[in-house]
Amino acid sequence: RMADCLLGMAAHVGKAPLVVLLFADHDAERLALLARGAFPHIPVLCCPATDALPGDGAGASAANAGQRVAALTAMGAPHDVPPILICGAEATIAAYPPPEAFVAQPPLVKLGDQIDLADLREQLIAIGYRADERIDEPGEVGDAGAVLNVYPVDAQRPVRIELEDGRVRSLRRYDPLSQTTLEEIERASFGIAS
């Protein structure tokens, strides 16, 4: 079944943006993985359905909303070759903002930038992040003096931002459980969470 989908996609890849709709989210995720391997030069995006429960009143989790926003933002971004968007049928049920809502660039921090951590924290909260003391889930932000910890909604690991004299001295991805540094990075962007 997935092979048939890939064969059908192959005839259209690279000609225009392609949207592939499957019955279930898990099938969409599997096809996206396969398509990334089959078409390595094509941006392959996967937009999941909301994880909010019907009638619950609570919105989608920050991680889930962030994945959807990241996919839709990437779909509208300029590409050398047209992208492929793959989603399950349930992802099409939700009402989405108009395309221009996905044009906004998420906050970006680079080594050496002069920033105000309190302002960045408030900017992240304004785009859907939640203030917390221990940052161990996507969509959380917390500060401790000259350090701001952020778990981007569209990343696998949180980021620790350290300042010295108002400038970014260090950007590190860290393990959310042990809080130990995994890698030094040059820049970090923080996807929109809502």
C-alpha cells in the first residue's frame, strides 16, 4: 500500500506542491518517512491531526500544535523544489488560520546576539509557550537569572540560552531528564506553539 502511494507520488514530485491525504495519521507518518528516503531532494512535511480531545475544551498540546504550525509554515516557505505535504484525514477536519498566518518567522537566537531574556520569554509566551520551572516538555520556557531554557515545539531537545553582558554567550541542546548538555549550537529558532 505504501509502495503504491510512493509510485503515485513519483509521477508528480517536483512539478508543483503536492498534498497527499491518507486515512490515518500513523499511515501519514510512515509514508512521510518513506518519502524522505525515496525523494531526498524534496522537502517532505507531515501535518498531524490535533491531539485535543473532542468536547474537552483543552486545546492541542504545544508539541502537537507546534508540529502542525511548523509543517504549514514550511509548506508556504520558498523552496528550490515544490514540497510534499502528507497528512491523515483527521488533520483536515480542524479549522486552520489563513495561509498568511503561517508567514510569520519564529523567534531566532544566534550566538553573539544582544537580547533581553525577559523580552524573549514574553515573546515565547505570546506565541503559545508555557512558563514552567523545569523545562522537560515541548512548549515550555523558564528562566534562571542569565539563563533561559526553552523546549521548542518543533525540536527533539530543549535549548539553554546563556547570556554574558547582555549577549548570547552559549546555546546548548540538553537532555530534559538529566539536564546535561548534549551539543553546542550556533543558532536556535522557536516554532510557534499556537
